[in-house]
Amino acid sequence: MFQLLDGKNTAIEIKNQIANEVRGYTQRGLRAPHLAAILVGDDGASQTYVANKEKSSHEVGFTSSVYRYSAGISEQQLLETIDFLNKDDEVDGFIVQLPLPKGINEQHVINAISPAKDVDGFTPINLGNMVLGEECFVPATPKGICTLLTQYNIETCGQHCVVVGRSNIVGTPVANLLSRKGTDCTVTMCHSRTKNLAELTRQADILVVAIGKPEFITADMVKEGAVVIDVGIHRIEDASRKSGYRLLGDVKHSEVDERCSWVTPVPGGVGPLTIVSLLQNTLQSYKRTMGL
Ligand code: NDP
């Protein structure tokens, strides 16, 4: 019988701790931490993510702001907003919601973010420091995955972890974090050119899936008793739902879950922990700025 790695409730617990800490600071007369977001275009999923980040910020007592632009904004205009936020002393951290519209070079934009405010942990300086094990902002989703494993006391030492997906924001950093000293997994990283993927995923004690393909991982690809972390989120049209859609992961939960010892649900697994990690990173930045 599998057990859920409940991201929703874990996130509530951590948010309560953050809210208590922030209350302590504001009661001493200090300003609240501030998280800003830049949102370009009208992609529905991006709007939902930014709205959720704003809502969570307010729940823990942060202030927040959202800079909204049409998809037609030039790269130069975007860089000017980033420069403005980099220099604003009352902004502790900010994110640029990805993906950006075609014609804007995402890496140029990310590189312009001050590493001291890069609470998504996407800049080369933060990623480099993460690999070196130095102080940094750890990217939100990989950090959230590690938090979940820790919260549920999942044994990682010497476990074979197979990560499917090698993006800069999920697969590559999570592989690095899980293999480092203290976590001590033996990590295999897979991607679209991997041969015999199912043979490798079947060897996983811990399987992390971040490929962006709905229900791609099926029961025959999972070892009995594995821990499965499903990072994928897909909105699938569903006229029977009030919202008009339902959410699916990269894992076919209807058949995979019963093979697992532990599994993250979608929704309510990795997603809420991603937002919590962003709040933790913003608090870390605030404390550094305020000398706390
Ligand atoms: P990307 O599209 O950037 O990367 C996908 C990765 O999967 C690539 O490395 C790609 O390989 C690999 N891949 C694609 N097809 C296959 C295949 N058939 N077999 C093996 N590997 C394959 O995605 P992201 O990492 O940004 O996101 C992955 C998923 O996670 C998405 O559904 C996204 O929405 C979700 N997500 C969820 C978050 C959350 O908070 N829960 C946060 C961030 C993302 P290659 O490099 O060779 O192209």
C-alpha cells in the first residue's frame, strides 16, 4: 500500500513557521519581506502560478508586487524593469515567470537578475555556488523535492535515484542536490536521447520525473516499492469539471501509485513545495539584507 508525500500539508506547516517568524520581525517594527514577480504575456498557466505565488506571499505576511507586460514587450524594456528591481532596496527577491514569449532571450533575461535577489536560483552565480556547495539560493523546485524527502524521512543514503529530465530548472539541479554529501544518492540522469529508458527507471529506488509529457511513466517502468516524485503539471481540458480542466502529472498515477512505497500526488505534491521554497529563499534574502 503506497503512502502520499503530501506537499499540500507539508507546505501549510512550513508556511505557518514562516508566518510566525515574519510576525516576530514586523512586531519589532521592521518592514515585511517583499517578493516581486514579472509576468509577460497572457499564458493561463503562468498567470495561475504567479497568482498562487502572490497569494502565498500574503499568507505568510510578505508584501508582493507583480509587473505585468504584454507579450509584445521588448527584451530591452524587460531588462530595464529587472534593473529597477535589482536596485530597489525594499525588494528582497523577484522572479521572472517562464516561459517568456518568442523573441526574448531567456538566458539574457536571467543573467540580468542580481544573484542577491535571484530567489528562483536560476542565475549562473547561484547555480555555480550550488554546485560548489556554497551559500546560494537553491532553485525552488529541486529544493522543494529535497524538503519533501526530508520531511518524510525518506532514506536517500546509497539509494539509486533516477532523474528523468535534465532541464536547468529541475532535472540538472535536483540530480546535483541528491548526489551531494549528506544526501548521498547514486544518481542516474536520463533525457530524450537515453536508450532503454524503462530499463533504467525500473532500477530506481527513487524516481524523479520532470519531462513535461502527461502520464509518460507507466507501471512497467517502475520498480515495486519505489519512491516516485512527479514534477510534471499539465492542464488537460475536461468539460466535466467546473474549472474546465484537470491536472495530470508526468506519471500515470492510476497504475503507478500501487507499485510505490511513497508517491507525490498531482496536484498537491511538488507544486506547493516549489512555492514554499520561493518563500524560504525570499526570507533568506530579507534576513541577509536586514542583518538578522
Ligand atoms: P523541460 O521541457 O525544460 O525539460 C524536459 C526534459 O525532459 C528534457 O531534459 C528532455 O530531454 C527530457 N525528455 C523529454 N522527453 C523525454 C523522453 N521521451 N524520455 C526521456 N526524457 C525526455 O521541462 P522542465 O524541467 O521545465 O519541466 C518538466 C515538467 O515539470 C513540466 O511538466 C513542467 O510543467 C513541470 N514543472 C513543475 C513545477 C512544479 O512546481 N511542480 C516546476 C517546474 C516545472 P532533452 O534535454 O534531451 O530534450
